[in-house]
Amino acid sequence: MGMDELHRFEQSLRSNQSVFDVELSEEAFVGLSAYYSLLTRWNPRLHLVAPCSPEEFATRHILESLMLLKHLPQDAKIADIGSGAGLPIIPCLIARPDLHATLIESSQKKSVFLREALNTIGRTATIIAKPFEDVPTPDASFITCRALDQFMEKVPQIVQWALSGSSLLLFGGETLGERLDEENLRNQKFPMPLSDRRFLFSITT
């Protein structure tokens, strides 16, 4: 990846952060650029995300992930299911070092990437390389999930897996909203800026 793409990525972050009601520090810009650079090097081998422009990665992947932050209090403990490329949790750890995260990713290869990403950005988190169904529920008040195989079918399992009283923060479209309604799960829906199809759903178990 050339410096031009890295520059375009950072410029898109800077120019769009206010649209997403996010205010990033200079340290966060450095960390997010390092993460983006690492991911683009690993992506051809692991197919972590679909190919996209630097501008789209900044808005759709990074800034949408950071929509979580306003829902997470200081020192929040989070379990992220299907972490994959590290979205949404790695950008959140970069922007908010106070957060404590457990990353659950069934792919061993992607788990290696997650460890490398944490080393690159200078953050610590627990990584568990197993399907979430095979993992005891961690001590976490928040459960997040942005990309998971067979996500719609697994929504009831995720709800059962979460600790009672915890909050689920799930990324998805109208179909996810319909699924939550089918399961009689009360939820709040927050639209993503620059999109009329993607939302962040907040559910309290």
C-alpha cells in the first residue's frame, strides 16, 4: 500500500468523524493508520474484509465501528463475537484504551492476525480461538457482533449465551431488526450515518 492510500484513509477519517459524532485524538489517528496498513497487508491472504477504497474503509469499517463508543461507559468489559478482522473492537480499543475486551474468533489464522494487530497498536486483550458456542461466557457487560457466519440463525444462541442483564450491541440491516422482533427482543435501532441500510441495534438481556 502506498502513502497516497494511507493519506486518503486518514483524510477520510478526519473529514467524516464529526458526521459520526466521533472526536479522535492524534494518537488515535496514528493507531488507526497503523491498523489499516497492517490489515491491507494481510488481507490478500486471509480475506479479512471485502476489497474497498481507503475512503470506504475509513467510513464503513472504522467510523461505523466507533459508533459503539457512545454506548460503552468508562472501563467497560466487552466480549466481541466473530472478531475476524478486528472490527468493531480494534478501532474502539485504539480510541478508548480504558476498554477491556475479549475477542472470540473461531479461525486460528484470523486469531493470529488479531494478535499481530494488538501488538501493532500497543493494546492488550484476551483472544479466544474457538466458536463462541464452545466458550464459557466471559465476565462482560457488553456483547458485540458485527460479522459472523450464519448470524441470523445464531441470534437466539447469542442472546442465551450473554450474561443476564448485559447489553447486546449488534450491527446489521433491517433483516436483523425483523429477527429481533420475531424473538420478542426489545431493541433500539440507531441508523449509521452515510447509509440507509445499516444500523446498530442495542438489546438488553
